[in-house]
Amino acid sequence: MAERKDGVASAGADLVIPLLALAFAIYFFFSIRDLVWEAKANGVIIGTLLVALVVAQLVRTGLAIARGQAGRSADTLWQPREAMGKRIGMVVVTILFIVTIPWLGLTLGLLMGMLASLWAMGVRKPLVLAGISVTVAASSYLLFIAALDSAFPHGPVEGLITWLVHR
């Protein structure tokens, strides 16, 4: 837990990620309901573990507040002010990634999302931007599309690769 200037740990900000994880787990449980039983079983195990971790964090935070070791304040969430632009940039990039992945597909979406994320975080070296973004996108394509044939959205890159391989 982050400590405020008055010496009291600020627990409110520490609940943001667990609560978002809980929301994701709930969404996850709804999204797996139409899958075959093997995939559903794996999904339930993963989702249940995520919920258990969230509950553990909530209990830990609740106990700290009850003991007076922490307050419910979320003021450390907004500190340091200099990082707020990067945080907002990452939220915008994440929303854009989620909205555009059905059209861009996994590979191009990740490539563009990584470029934008790194840029928002202050990375400006072209080789670093390209290297990390291409590596993440290519690795994701190889693992999720080529090897596992998962149901991630296919976009222009996946279409081009399929066309090149099967012509």
C-alpha cells in the first residue's frame, strides 16, 4: 500500500486493479458459457483463481483498514501528477485497442497498440518502438493464430499471411 504524506497507508488506490480484475472475471465467466466443456472447465478454473486472488486482496485491505494501518483514501491514485498524462494515454490506447481489434485483427491491433502504448509511456527511440511492437505482434500471431488456431479476430495481416501460405 502506498503511504501518504501523513504516514497513513492509502488503501483505496490499491483496490482499483483488484476491482477491475473482478469485473474482468465476471465478464470472463459470461464469455465462456457457450464454449465446449473442456474450454469451459479451464475457464472456470482460471476465473475462480482470479476471483480468489481478488478476495484475498480485498480481505487483506479490509483488515489493514480495520486495524487502522490504512485509510480508504485513493489520493495516491492521482499522484504523481506528472504521470497522469501517461495514465490517461494508456486508458485511451486500451479502449482503442478493444474497439478496433475486430477490424484490425490480433496481429495488426497488437502492433499498433504496442506502438501507441510505448509512445504514451515516453519511449521515442524508433528501434525500441519497432523492436518491441513487432516482437509482441509476431509472437502473438505465431502462438495464438498459427499454433493454437484460437478464435482471436483475424484482420488484414492474418488474411495476407493465409493468402501467401495457401496460394
